[in-house]
Amino acid sequence: MRMLRRSILGVFVVAVALWTLRGPVFRSMVHYRIVGERDAIPPIPNSAHTSMDLHTAMQSALDTTAARLRFSTGAVSNDPRELLHGGPANCIGYAALCAALLTGHLHQAGLRERYAVDVVIARLHAGEVDLHGFFTSPFWKDHDVVRVQDRETGEMRLLDPTLYDHLGIGLVTVRSTK
């Protein structure tokens, strides 16, 4: 009986540790390669906060996107103005809404000139293995994410609003492009 309790406790501790460290574990195992870009997304103004830093603006855009959308593989809109009211979306819609919200936040905070926000098309890799190669459906051929580029330092951040909605991991790793 004592051995069973210890085993259950051990499994529980490992599960909690993996869940707590899911972001770093995911970022160490999976990276994104940018293979294309989408058209520019117009900003969606937000009247809530005017004094945001980049981190707060990104978090707010991810939270709002996750709260409003639910993932669908069906025919859905990718227009961020329509999606602002909520509803089903695929990764294109998630990235479009998140980018529009983030651009609006940065504009209101006076940071729009410093940061470029784009929706980019990426492919997920574990090591050199393209994870999209395991799917035959054209729906899973690539994945849209949001790129945030600091124009002063050149630093790039990649946000995955779809992954954030499902696992709470918003910031992902980009290792190379094209």
C-alpha cells in the first residue's frame, strides 16, 4: 500500500512539474520556421490601457484572442474585425485577431514606430523533422503566428495565439527562416 501511494505521488509530482514547465519544455523541443508572410493587418484600437509596455500589450492581445475565439477546422472568417466579437476561427484567424489587437495596443501606447507586428506563415519542427509532414490534409500544411520585431534592436519574438488558447504557451521559438 505504501509503495502504491509513493508511486501515485511520484506520478502526480512529475505531472505537475511538466505542466508548470510546459512552456520551456515546448520551446526546447519545438521550433518554428517562417516560410511566408500574410498581408498587413489593420490595427484594432483598444480604449482600456494607454500606458502598456510590450510584454503587457502582447499578454493582453493573447488573452483577448483566447477569450473570444474557439478553434475550428471548418470554413470560418479570418477578418479580425468580425472575429473581435467572438466565434470559431482557425490559426489564420487567431493570428489575424491577435496581430490587430497587438498593433492597436502598441499604437495607443506610442510604441507602434518601435515594433513591427506581422502575421507570418510558419512550419513547426522538432529538431529537423517537419511536424506538418505527418498530416495529409492541406488544412495542416502550415501554421500562422504573429511576429513582433523590435526595429531598434532587431530582436524578434514569435507569438502563437492558437497554442496559447489551448496550452497557455504564447511565446515560441523561431530558429530559422525559409
